[in-house]
Amino acid sequence: MLSFSAYRLVNSQFSWASGLEDMGYEGWEIVSEGKQKITPETLPEIRDIISTANLRITVHGPFSDLNLASLNDPIWNETIRQIKQCVELSADFTDTVVVHPGALSPPGSEMKDKAWDRNIEALRALAAHAEEHGVRLCLENMPNMEKLLCRTPDELFGMVETIGSDSLGTTLDIGHANTTKNIPAFLKEAKRINHIHIHDNKGTADEHLAVGDGTADWSKVFKGLKDYNGALVVEGRTLEEGRRSLEFVKKQKAKSQ
């Protein structure tokens, strides 16, 4: 299933999403940020779009200014609270909520083991909450930024395995993996991937270019994912890039068959 996530459209309302089906997308990943944040106030508009479009809905949980690995209790507790609220509000129209791992704050950089343990503790609580609401959280690999956790397969899968909950899976972000040179290593573990984000870059910064506009080897990506049957979510900056990405992906998938 090909889906679209409006990564850079968080300052827009939801009306653009009603055209995704006509573009050829089968799903919509709601990014719970900015004006698209899932709240009791925005739910009616979200429900209106869902009711009139045949789109499978997934959700990207909030992440701005939040940190599951924070050693600052108020920040850590607020991070958990916001993700729990997102799960609660979206549970009746999605079974998948993407979450970011934490990052090393200045104190966390000095106490890395403690920051890692805080991240584990938070995800345990969130996975239990997700299970109560029939939702699976999917922990996402991060780009090549030193302070971010879960940049490598060992860290991502290791964190999920440590928690050991069926309500915590994984999101493979191909663009992020391209910046860390880990695409081949992640593809070797394709059976352990529950959800996928696709976008492109030149191999260093997390640019979120249209698929095919960067250096990711998409031929190898789609061959490595030939047995994957879940959502492929194009994380686009604009609808036009979403259109180009969609055509590129369809051609590459056809070649990989």
C-alpha cells in the first residue's frame, strides 16, 4: 500500500488530504504536529475526510520538543502524556502510530546508560497503553545525528527486543538509513520491519527529497522489500513531490517484481 505523509505541510489544515485518493495514493499518514495535530478540536475535520475517502490511515505521533530519553522529569512525563493522548484519540481509525526514540540531552550525553534506560522505561509504558487501545507503536530509526538514538539496526531492534511487546514494532525510514549508510543492513532484517517511510537525500543530511532525487539505491531497496506487504509511506514536502515520488515508486516496484 502506497501512502502519503505531509511532513512539511504541518502549517496547513487537512483539506489537501481529500485529494490523495485521486492522486493514486491508498493511504494517509497523519503527522500529529502543527495545525495537523490530532486533538479533540481537530478530530471532526479528520473524521470528515476519512469518511469520504477510501484511505488507510496511519499516524505519526508528536515529536517536536519531546524526548523519551530525557533526564528532566517534566519533559519526560510530558512526552509520554502527549504520545498516550495521540494513541487514545486516533485508536478508532488507525492501528499504527509511529514514534521517535529519544535523544541525548547534555546531561544524557554524560549518562548515556541512564538515558537509554529512560527510553526503555517510557516505551514500556507506551506499549502497554497502546495494547489497551488496540494500536501498535512503530519505533523509527533516526538519521545520522550524533545525539539521536536508534540510528543503527542493532540499536533499533535491540530496543524493541528489550521491551518484548507485540504492541511495539519498527518503522524503517529509508531516507534516514541512507544518511547512516545502513540501508543494506536494515534490508537484511526486512522480516522484522512493520512499517516503512520513504524519501530521499544526498547521503548526508535528512533532506526529505522526492523519491529518486537523491542517492538511495531504490532498485536494491525494492528488491530487498519484495516480500514486505505493509504500508510504504512517502514522506513528502509538497504535493507535487508526492506526485513525482508516487510515479517513481510505481515504476521501481514494477521492475523489482
